[in-house]
Amino acid sequence: MSLSLKASPLPPGSTLGILGGGQLGRMLSQAASRLGFNVVILDPEENSPAGRVSQGQIVAAYDNPTALTVLGQSCEVVTFEFENVPAGSVERLAEGGAVVAPGPRALAVAQDRVDEKTFLNSVGATTVDFAAVDSLNDLISALDRLGTPALLKTRRDGYDGKGQVWIRSVKMAADAWQAIGQCPAILEARADFVRELSVIAARGRDGRIAVYPLGENIHKGGVLKTTIAPAAVEPKTTKRARAIATAILEGLDYVGVLGVELFDLGNGQLLVNEIAPRVHNTGHWTQDGCVCDQFEQHIRAIAGWPLGPTTAHARVEMTNLLGDEIEQWTTLSARADTRLHLYGKAEARPGRKMGHVNRVKPL
Ligand code: AMP
């Protein structure tokens, strides 16, 4: 069922469903609970971080038909916390009469890097030049057109820099094709950016749009380490980012929060790297920098409530705690300017997102 823009707001006491039980689902569930909603999580892993702070968790695969039917029947609206849930599951929920936000189209577009860039360019959001690659021959002709260095990425299922290989000369083509598993791919020209920015934006059921100030992001090994927000950018950069976010939200008839990763080319030009049809790691700063954070904003949007304010009341430096960095919690929790957000994950595997800290400074 498509989301009626005219539908009346869901009252507190209604039940929301979330596909995915990780930290984003957990923080969405906490925000929903504060607004008086009940939350049911679907995740194959028992005792998931989100399941433990929600009214219930259905432990089943994302494409389990019975689980999807139960979820759809017990929730007034269903959302998702990561973009690799099978698009078929979201379609199945919608066909069964459940309201799903954002809708299947946003999910499908974000799941395929070629479709994503094609869509972005169609709404006037510029990206790097790219080519779809389905064979070694395709790769060689794409390298001929785009030049080197260029970045080969899998079309689907990539995240945090996984499934990506830099190609510095045509001689590396065969090895790169092997390295990504000879699967459908995209070749991207290198973006000569001076820094990476992101914008978090939301669209309500009534079509209203709210955009947060930009964040500047620092990655290490392809994984986000720090976001500083509001980023020190010129007003024209903010204006351009807002226009890009608006075009994407409207182009997808989107309801909910969306993350847009940007390359700042330093000459006033912004390229879109990728979009995330969900709350985003680079938006965690809003928890301690804004009255209405991205998690509450998403819940407000999908529940048909008015969107909340997006202005910053503080400058925030958000740092992810990866793997055993979680052990710093004793020191971090003693800092007067720092808020600790821990995800309740039992095992601190190397590189695993275990929590984050927001260091709050005056604007
Ligand atoms: P992604 O998984 O697409 O978000 O890429 C992870 C990181 O790789 C980005 O945050 C950038 O630092 C870098 N990257 C991705 N695509 C490009 C590109 N076309 N040119 C330069 N750097 C890139």
C-alpha cells in the first residue's frame, strides 16, 4: 500500500515495525518509544541491539513470508534501518497491505550503484562519471573512457568501502576484476575532492522537507571515523546541498530521513557519492546538537507527524567507537563535554561499530 500523504498522524500507542535490529534500529526504537510508540523488530539474530530496547522482536530471515505477514499485520507502518534488506521483502509487505516508508523505489535505487547514479543525474544531482561493468572487456573499455586512476566497485551489497578496488593502470584490470569477484560492477572516475561532506534531510507525509546543517566527515580505511557539524562551509555550499537533497527526496517521493554523501570539489561544486535511504552514521551528531535528532525526525516523518526543527544549538564532534575502542568508555564517560552512545553489542570484533561519542562545544 502506498503511503497516503493525506493520512492522519499515527497516535502514540501505535506500533511501528523496523526491518533490521542493529544500532540504527536501536536508536530509532528509543526515539519512537519517547514519542509513545511501540516497536517490533524483524532481525534474524536473536537478542539484537534494537530488539532488546523494543516491545518485541521477530527472529526470522528478512524474506521469511510468515514473519513478513506477522510484522505487516501488527504494525501501522514499517520502516528499515539498512539498505540491504531484500527489496522483495519490502514489496511483499506493501502488497500485503502494510504501509512501508520509505517505499520500495527508494530502497531499490539505493541498492544498485548504477541505478543510483543514473537516478541522481536525472534529478540534477551531479556524480562522478561512471560506467556499468559486466565483464573484463567492459572494464577495459570503461578504463579507456574514464582514464586512471578509477575505482571499481560492486554494483550491490557494498558498504564501508567493502567490495572496492582502485585501478591505477589498465594492466591492473584483470586482477581488479578477480578481486571484486567478477560480479556486476561499476567503474567510477576519481573524484578530486578537498573534503567529504554529508547532508541529512527528511520529507514528511505531507511533502514538507527539513534539512540539517552539513557535516564534514573523516574516513579511515573506508569507514567513517569522525563527523564535525555544523561543517564550516560557505552559504552557497549549504544552499547547493539543500537543493540536491530536495531534488532527491522529491524525485523518489520519499517519506523519512535520507543521508546524502557528498564530495566537495572546493570550487563550489558538490558531487553526490551515494545516498542512504535511512538514518545515517554522519547524522549521529544531531542527537546532541539539535532539539529534534535524525532518529526522532524519521519517526515523525513515517508517522505523519509534523517534522521537527533542524537548527543546531551546539557544534558537535562525533567519533565512532570501533572494535576494542569501546574499552575507553570509563575515560569517555567521565568527560564533562562528551555524551556516550553505546549499542549494547556483546562482541567487540575488530572494526565493528560498538558505539559513538558526541563531543559538544558551543556554536
Ligand atoms: P563508498 O562505499 O562508495 O561510500 O566509498 C567509501 C569511500 O571511498 C568514500 O567515502 C570516499 O572516501 C572514497 N571514494 C568512493 N568513491 C570515490 C570516487 N569515485 N573517487 C574518490 N574517492 C572515492
